[in-house]
Amino acid sequence: MKLKAYIQYWIALCSIIFVASCSDDLDLPVETNVREGIPVEIKVKFGTSVQQTVETRAEGDDVVYDYYIFVFDSNKILKTKEYHNAADDRFTFEKQITIHTTSGVSYIMAVANIHGEGLPSEYGNSNVTRSTQAALTNATVGTFSMDDLKSLRIGLVDALNPDVINRQKSSFAMSGKYVPTSGEDRGDGYCVIPEQSATLTGEIQLYRTDACITFNLRTGDKVLTVNGGNTPTFTPTSFRVVNIPRYSRMMNETEDWDGTSGGDNVSENDYYEIPETTPITISTNVTENNKTYQTFTFYLPENRKSAKSATQTDGSPLEYTDRERQEKQENADGTMDNGAWSYAPERGTYVIINGTFSGYAYENGENGNVVPIDAEVTYKIHLGDFSEANGYDYSNFHTKRNTEYIYNVSVNGVDNIIVEVETNQENQPGATGDIYFTNETNLYTLDAHYETCLMRFTKAMVTESPSRLTYRVRTPFTEYLADTDENRAADANWVRFAVNKIDNGGIYSDDLQSYSEGNASEGIYNNGSYNEKELLTVDELIEILKYLADHEHDSRWRNDVFVVTCFVNEYYYTHDANESGYQDDYDNGAQYAIPATATNVDRSVPAWKYAVNQPNRTLQLLCDVRSSADGESSIVDAAYVISQRSIQTFYNTDVSLTGLTSALGVETISETGSEITSMGYSANNSSDYPQDFRRGLTNTKAMWANNNGGNMSWGSSQWDNYIDAADNGYTTPPAIVPTETETAYIGLQNNYRNVYIACLQRNRDVNRDGKIDEDEIKWYLPALNQYAALYMGENALTQESRFYTHSDWRLKHFYSSTYNDVDSKTITTEKDDVIPNPEYNQIESDEVMTFWSEEGFSTSTYGQTIAWKTTSSETPIYRYYRCVRNLGNTTIDNENEVPQNYWERNERVISFTYLDNDAVKGVALSHGELSNTHTNRSTHNRVYSKFEYATADATGHINAAQAHALYANICQNYQQDGHSW
């Protein structure tokens, strides 16, 4: 990994400058005989510098809502204080004011955006900030000193909150001092105010107390490639920020608020560590030369901690790799732990980036054979200015206020991680990961619903290393590094295997077997302690492979391969016997059960709360795992690896919310990609078009039972009439992890390759009787409002599972299971004549409703989109669908087949009681408006945890230009029950 930081100082880009007008062009000498205390009137012109017209500057981020001017006398005691508030003096670009003060040696300082609308909400609910506001308000001429002002701090919100690294508004807390345009700068805003009214030559520059941090991530130019191979990719999945100072000095001083250079002795309570679930969107962009990169931005107070040492032990300068180096601590068992930072300050701010890398690497990490790999990687990156402009100073860990830091991170592969595992030589501290060698390993990345995949075990796989004839499992309830068979198998019940049929040529068929008809050995072998007619557990499969390893001439070897179909259960757990389908699952091996050995599980809590929104659960078959000395990296050689994504939900999974027992879950992608794009539902009667906006399961089953020419009957219709078992899954590992724009497989019979029935393919014949039972239907097509709910809570979902993740604008619509209100095509007259209905509109009737993911809450019928499209230049329209599942026992709800609402209503107050914390604002916007640069996908656009709607409409109107203005708001003067809105 090569990292280079480009730093642009906000002095040029974004600072507010109080500019002297120079009308009298006074250029006073440093030493002067000006008498002190003579009342004068100083006219000062305020405005931004010419350089602020930089194109990339966010409009409105330099708004001054309120400001203090402090003028201190030669003894640094306050002699003049002026305050201008938002109501009478808000400005953006330029403002001229008059300061009434006295002559003589003076020190001029300013503080801006510290009250009301101007103060960023992230600083608002803080005792430290409130204390500073009070001190500034109460500052008294004759007693308040410059030291008093310098001692003031502002603080981020008191409670730990991931939103502290966001800035929702167009304003920042700022402060500054007078700076002469020529001559010596004595600091602290020193100037000499003449005995007569005039304009000083100089300026007061306001500096933001925050720094802005942007990361741009992409695969580097030095990444290994193979002719004809796949393009290597790095995909960030999450990040978190460690050591964010909770406080900052109000004024810009030479040292941080805590007065220390390293922060070693400062309480950890004075620093935030933002969890990796931080709801910040990682956007994808394309450079001018078509290089794709991902980017994210956040803000934090200054943190200027110094390196423990600016040189290595031999006296040579630090290199980049030294920035993340940690001391190794050896344990009694010979393993190593990472200890304190070797060079970085203990309270220096750093970012942890998690992601996946798919590409190539040298087999031993340095040279030799180039092999394909997939890796889950983590990078630690300390902030600081080690740019070319700063001489590549790798001992610099400073993050300064009023500065924009841009880190361009190029991921050039994982060779250094491999070297560390194989040799314990740590070439790249801060880079760790689990690496799968996929030339030997077949990696299946699967979704959360029922899945199927093919496994071909060769003699070489089975016989070359007896120690590999084992497996490892990692789920929310067990770790794959478990050291005993009992622990290793604790949660391996979610996979089953069927031995593939032998075709007429005497070799194994490569078709996937049917879950209904598959069995252990096709009834012709009797080795092992399993029932031949049932499916194999993973332990039973391993026993067969061990037997085959010792019996190379066993008839089960066909062309030196042994082929099985692997059935993966949906990533779901329950211990509620009243839940639909529970009994069938229990009779078929209780694949939903949480293992008895699971710790930290409250059995009175719905089990789904422990399993949704979790990392992928994995099964490694015939595996060899090698780890680095510190245990933070590993290399996995395995015959097969199954990595299954968890169900995603926007509901709050906190186990303390005992009132929440059911929720809505969604798959990550639609693996049928762009192959299934037609709704395909047709009913004989208008009443058979489902119109429920909330009950997607009810709608879906109604369509399956009433489709013209293909009615489904519970308990008698056959699965194989609709599902093509041979194609219902993966026969080879995909070359790349599937996305929604590619087709992995279809799994439906040719006559049923339509959206209305596509979600049947996500379900399974759990009791294996070949018939479709109603309680076997778990996954379904969402109703229209369920799509809207998923948009409402999208910040709680993984980036990959969100409906719209594109950086460009495109029409990406999703089919729902809700149809528009249907007008009858005919009406009956008073004479009982049946005639065409003049109100019937083919475009608007019998039309499925679609969800516009590019806009969020916008919807239309399919036909309305087509009609609108004829007058629009937007091309083309992409149509998709996504399947969802009810989580928990929905029969508890009075309205069957629908999860509980994520919101509650009490008269005019709406509370999002059960919405995940990542989907709601963590910091309330107490004053003013959101930044006028935010979009419908911005984290700023999340809902409040609670709001009240007014009893009456606001009066008046504004046009589009006014709406885009910084403070045009028709609600700003609305009053109700004594409260402002």
C-alpha cells in the first residue's frame, strides 16, 4: 500500500477574513507614541479572500451567523467587546461594521458561530461548549483577560456518538486574530489603534476549529495482474476513526487543549473511538483517466500530537511503514500480541479501513508463482502531514485546524501480509487480513437466503495431507479457530450434502441435486453411520472423505473425483416454536437452532437479533490455516470455502428492546441480475391484483395462487414445476463476487422466469416432500411501503445491500408486489348493459407499482414510467427486484404476515422507536437548516428519532432560488404552543 497525502489549507479555500479597507492607508510603526484611551471609531470591512472562488468550495460553508469582537488593551485586559447576532448581522461574503473602541496598543481577537444557528450541532449538546458560551456572554470589560479567552474550549457532544465526525450544517465554529499585512507580526492580534478614526491595514482571519479529512481509495498501479485474468479490485466495506479529541481550544494556539505533545497521560475518556458501523456513505467516483476509486470524508478537532521519536533506533529517519509499527509482547504460549505504538503518539488519530481485495499475489509473498487470492483486509493509517510539500516527514502526526487533508490510498496487493504470516517478517505494520489462496481454494460467496453449490473433491485434495481432512466454522456463535471437535462443530448444522447422481457414462453428474430428492449415497453404499436416504452433515461428509483417502480404489472415485451438492441453509436462527415453519425445520435437523454452547445469548430474546447485520458466516472444508505471530493475519488453504452474507435489517437489534419481536430483513443482492426484468403476472379478475401497501408476503402469495395459467395450490403444487434444481445455484465458484448487475444463476423453469414468482427460488422444500407448503414460503417480493422503509433505514444496511450505490445518475427502479388501485374495464348501466368504463386508464390500472431507488420515496406505476420516459432524455431504465423476509414471529402481531412497525405514533408525535441507531440522526439539528449541499443519500438526510408535526400548514411560499438560499425557510417564523419550528 502506498499512501500520499495532499493538503490544501483552508486559509486559501475556506477561511473568512475580516479585511481592512485601507481607505486611510495607515501604516503605523511598531513603536508609537499614540496615547491610549482616546475613543475612536474603526470601520472594518469583512469579507472572504479572492481565492475563495475555488470551484470545489462547498457553497455556503463560510457563513458567519454571529461573532464576537474582543479588543484588549496593552495589559491584555478587555477594553471593548462587541457581539453581532444572526438576526441582524449574518453574512456570507462581505460585511462592513464599525467598532467603537479606544486608541493605543491593542490586541484584536474574534470568535464566530458560537451561538444559535451558527454553532455546528455536533458541538451543541456539550457542557464544555455551554460553559464557553456563558463565559463569552458574561465577559466583562476591565476584568476579562486575554488569558481567560485563550483558556476557553469547545467540546463535542457529551455522549459517545458516531455522528460527531459529521457536519450537518454549512457553518463551523471559528476564531481568529488580527494579522498585519506588512511588517512584524507580534502575535496575539497585536496592533496600534490611532488616536483618530481610521482603518487599519491588516486583517482578522477566522480559522475553523475543525480539520476536514478525505480518503480516496483505489487499487494501485503496482498491483499484480495476469494476462487474460480478472482486474484486481479493492472494495472498502467500513471504516472507523480512533482517538478523536473531544475538545478543542476556542482560539488557535501552539499546543492542543490538553497541553501535552503526545497525550500519553491523557484519559481515554477525553477521546472518542468511532465504531465501524458509522453510517457514512462510501461513494464511488471515476477519475479523468477512468480510474475508479471510493471516497469518504469526515471532520474532527485539531490533534497535534508529536511522534515518540522522529528517528529509528539507528538514528535514520522514520519511513512510512514505521508509522503503524507496534511493540510486540510475547505471551507464555509463544504467541505475540501487539502492544504500544513504537513511534506514533498514543493519542494520535488514526483510521481503520476494512475491505476486500480480489486479485493476485506471489505464493510466498515475495516472488515465485503468482496465484489468485481473495482477502479480507484491514489497514490502519495514522493521520498527519507526510506529503511531498512537507518533505515526506513520516514523523508528523499532526492534524491542524482549518486544514483539509486528502489521503490517496493505493492498495497494491497483499504480498506483505503473506510474508508476515510465512516468515514473521513484518514489512507493512498496520496491514492485516485473512487471505484465501483461490488456486487451491474454491470460494463461494453466497447470499443470506437458501443457497446451493457444487463441490468436486479430487484425489489430490483428499490424499495429499491427512491433516487437512477437517473443517472449520465461523458464525456469530462459534469461531473457526476452535481447538476441539466439539467447539468446531458447535454451529455447523447449517449445511447439508447430497452425493451427486452417476450418469449413463459412469461419472458424476455436474448438475446440482434437488434438495427434495438428494441423499447421502444414492442407496448403493453402506459405509458410515449415516442414513443413506437422508442428507449428510458436514461431519458425515468428512468421515466419507477420510474413508476415501484410505481407499483410493473405492468405487465412489469416478475419474478420480467425488462430487457432492452442498445445500446451505438461510442465514437465520430461531428458538420460537410458534414461528411459521419451525416444526418442519426441527424435523429436518433443526438447522435454525442456536448451538447449546453459544455464550452471551439470552434465550428469551428472539434469536434473529443475534444473527442479522453480522459478518459473513464461513465454512472451510479440507483446510490448512496459518497465522502470523500476532494472530492478526492468516492464510487459508482450503478445498472449499463457503462465505454467506447475513440478512440485513434496518430495525434496531438491541436485545434490551423487548417490545420488538419481529422485523423485516433483506437479501444483499439479486443473484439473477438483469436476466429477470419482466413482472409477468396476469390475473383473470381485477380483484386478483394485490393492492396492499404493507403486506408483501400476502401480496406475493396471492399472485402465486391467482396467476393466469399457473395457479399454485398449497400442499399439492410441486416445487420442480417452478424450480429448475439443476440450475438453482452455483456449479463453479464465480470469477468475481456477484453484484446486482450480473447474473449468477436463475434457478427458475423457463415458463416462470418472471419477477412475480422469482422469490420462490429463495425458498426451499424444507420437509423434502416435493410439495410447496405455505409455511415453507419465507422470502417474498416486498410491498411498496416496505421498499420505502428500506430506503428510510438504508444507512443501517451494508453499502453492498443498498438499492442505489451509483455515483452517476441513472433510472434504477424496483418492482414491488403492490398494484395500483384497479378501475374496472367495464361498468353496468341501469339497464344492466355492460359497457366500457370511460374512467378506465390502461396506463394506470392493472399496473404494478415501482420504487424509484435513485430518488428514495418516489414511486409510479410501470406504465407511468414508460409514458414519462417518452418525454425524457434519461436512458435507459434499469429494472430490478429484491426479496425480503419477515424476521421473528409475525403471528404475535394482530396483523398477520407483516412485521411490527419501526415507528410509533402518539397523537402528532412520531417516534422511530425500533429504527436502528445508524438510520437516525445521532446529533439533533437544534438551529437552522441542513447544509444546502446535502442530497437525499447524505447521512444528514436521516430522520430524527422523534418529531412532531404541526396542527396547521405553514403560510407563505418561496421559489426555487429562495429554497436553495442559505436561510430561506417558510417554517422559521411558525409558532405553536409557545414553541418555534
